[in-house]
Amino acid sequence: MEFPFPIELAIVAIIKNEGAYLREWLDYHLAAGVEHFYLYDNESEDNTQDIIAPYVAQGIVTCQKWPGKAQQLFAYAHALEQYRYTCRYMAFLDLDEFIVPRVNKPIGQIVRELLAIDKAAAGVTMNWRLFGSSGLNSPPPSVLQGFCHRAPDDFPQNKHVKIVVNPRRVRYMRTPHHAIYTYGWHAVDDAGQKIINTPYNPGNAAKILAVNHYFTKTKGEWLSRRSYARADTGQFRQLEEFYKNDRNDIYDDTAWQYLRARQGRQAAMPIRQIPVAAELLNHFTQELSAYPKQGKFAESTEDLCCFLAHSMAQQGAAADILCRVLSLMLSLNMKQGLVFWEFELIMELIARLNEAQATFGHELKTDCYQGLMQIIEHFRLEGDSLQEAYFWRRTQFFHDTGKVPL
């Protein structure tokens, strides 16, 4: 049984003075099946806020000011912490990058199909396809129609990848290109090959999903972008990089053709149907019987918990069911111990449950709720090491490897 998330696929991006092509980037990815964007405005001085205002009003964009230098990984860490239980999948992109499927399917569907191949896969990597200036001297009205020439597939920069992840399996983003996953999980490319702890895929797979990287654009635009530092390192780009990467060997309008095929498919945020209580309880009856064999809860159970946490505002019954779920998860794991993501999920859901008590207090004052509180108190007394790891993880610097607990 599959349970819906409020958002199926979201993109996280840090932006700075991207107004020229921002609308095209948003509209393209909406047509490609992206439902929401978490944008971090890094001191933009152009018309960025005016452009995104209609998208914010429609609930498509969540944008917050994010000042400072070299803030990209901090913005990504914030998105993971705040929204990991809101969206099923999360992609991390720059504004000069477009996810381009090679088949006429929405991105989220392709990601789901690829992850289903490997049960331990929590992310899908997508190789770059680096695009040059196409010989243009002035900015075109459209990125996708104007810049249609790129480097060969074996160009060294095309080994870089970007990722779409299950954010509940991600400990932190190590670089803008790759994630560090919780124990036992890894990424795969679109050929199903494991990609472990690296921002590169030398196999250069891009048969089903690629990221078109419109890196140089025109020389004038490159010179303009040099006036502000990179979001990841805080360093300034050099003119030599333009000449090195301005490759226009192959004509490639795949992104434009994909958009034409997808036009008219953009939809408003879907309304997720809420399962009835009987369906939910039946799911957990099956889950309980399977637990001794599996040794852990299935991912569908985690999805259900996330769904319940977000649906409590819509139906009070969800809060009572969540009490039962948490009691089951905690009691079965008290002696065996929790893997980190299970503990983190439980703590998050407990926080949501306490928030909901003010609204549905009359439904939560049950024997089940009181029993749950007793189990939580046991964890407070006996599970110090796990709790310390959890709370420490929320406050440490995510980009510092070697200091993040398993």
C-alpha cells in the first residue's frame, strides 16, 4: 500500500541575480513534473523576487532570503531538515541546470522506476551535458532554444553528476553534486549502477536522465557573473574557464523537444486522497506480522508516518492512528535498537504529534497516547546516545565530513 506525500518531487536551489532566465527554468520543470521549489535567495539585486511572486502566491515556490558567502551547502542542509518529510523526492540543482529526460515521462516517475531496480537505492545520479555559447554574442530570449550546442559526451566535465534523492535517507549533502546517505543506502545512475560517495560518474550514463548544464552562456553573461562569488566555494570564476568550457561540438535540442512534448501537462498541486482509518490499520496489521522477518519497518511504513504527520490538520483520526504507529515502532525496537533514520523519524513525528495535541487533544487523551508517552520517557532515560546524536546532528555543520554520526 502506497501513501501520498504532500509533494511528490521538489527542487532545492540557491539563487543570486537569476532573473533573466528564472521564469523559463521554473516553467520547464513544472512541465516536467516538479511540484514545488525551495529557493534560497542569496542577496539578489535584480528582479528575482518580482518574477517568483506569482509562483509563491500559487503555493508553487517557497522562497527565503539566505545571505552570506559560500552558503550553498548550508541552504541544502536547511532544506533537508525542514522539508524531508514533506516531499517524497528532492532534487538539488543550480539555475543553469535543467533535468532532461530522454523519454516522454515526468521526472518523478522515472526516478521511482530507477529506484525500484535496487532496493537499497536512495538517490538517482544524472550526468551533466555541458553546453556552450552556441556562438552567440548577446543573450537569447530562451536558454533552451538559444543554446543548442554542447560538448561531446566524453568531455571531462560531463563526469559530474547531480542528484534526486529520497531526503529521508540522506544524512547531508557533501558537495552540490552528491549526498552522504544513511547506513546501507546509496545512489544509482540511470543504468542501475551503484554510485557511492562521489560527485562523478565516469561511466557517464545519460541514457534516460541527464542534466543540461548551460554553463557558459554568452561571453558577456560570463563576465557579468564573474562579479559575484560562487555559491559553493565563495571563489570567483576566471575568464579562462569560459574559453575552456565553451564547447559547441554537438547540436542538441533535446530539452526543447522534451518541453514541446510536455507542454500543457503542467497541473496545479494535486489533492492527495486521504486513506480511511480502516486502510491504515490494516496496513499496520500486515506490517506487524512481517516485522520479525524483516528486522525493520518497510519504507511504505515510513511513508505512511510522514503522510499521517501532514494529514493531522485535515482529519483528527490520523493523530490517534499515529499514536498507535509510534507505540508499535518504539516498543518493537526498544531491545533491538533503532537505526538512525528510524530514530530521527520517530522524534520528528513525536514533535508533530505534540503540535497536533492542541487541536485534537480530546482524541489524544487515550490509553494509547498515555502508553506512547511512557515509552518516550523510557527512551529519554535509556537512549541518551541516540538522542545526543540526533540533536547534535541538527546543530552541526553539515558540510564537515567526519563529524556526522551514523
